[in-house]
Amino acid sequence: MTKSLTKLIYKPDSQSTDEYIMFVNADEYRKYSSGDSSVPIVEVVDSYDVFFSTQGNQGKLGKASNQQLESVFNTKNEDRIAEFMLKNGVMQHSERIGAHDTAHLNMARGTGSVDTR
């Protein structure tokens, strides 16, 4: 099974390759970002997970730690981080992620790493 993805990418420092990434529903994101206040955030975000990469958005993604979230977003609150990402992130559409891509997930260790290349 293949799924089309849309990423919101937030770069806290334009000189760095560090990026924070959240997956969203593209159609709902477009409505939300155009000012449609009737769209609930829970329908915009695919999940509240925030991923992190030191290699830019094409590198391996690992789930951001609570310490990273606190440092970058000044909170660990999922709703506040999602709101921040929706307002400050840049949307990028990915071609796909399929069943064969699950080899890049490290579920045994619980890291939730994803390689979106």
C-alpha cells in the first residue's frame, strides 16, 4: 500500500540543516492555512508526532525528543507545537511512502525512525 504524504518543515536556523517535520493532510492544511477556522487541527495533522533530521528533510527522520521540543518550541504540548508548525512550517509534498519503506522503521527500538528517500 502506498500513501501520499505532505510534510510541514520548520527550520529554526536557516544556516543549519536541522529540520523539524510533521506530516499533514494536504487538503485540510490548505483550508486551514487559507483562514478556514472551522477546520479542527486534529483533521489537519496526520499525527502529532514531530520528526527531526540533521540532514535536511531528505535524510533519515527520528522522532524529536522532549528536550528538543522544549528547546525549539518552548513547550512539549502537542497542540501548541502543531499550531506553531501549521503557522510557521513550509509545506512540501512527498511522492509516496509504501509498505517497502517500513524497512526504515526501527520499531523494535521504539525510535520511530523513517527514511523518506
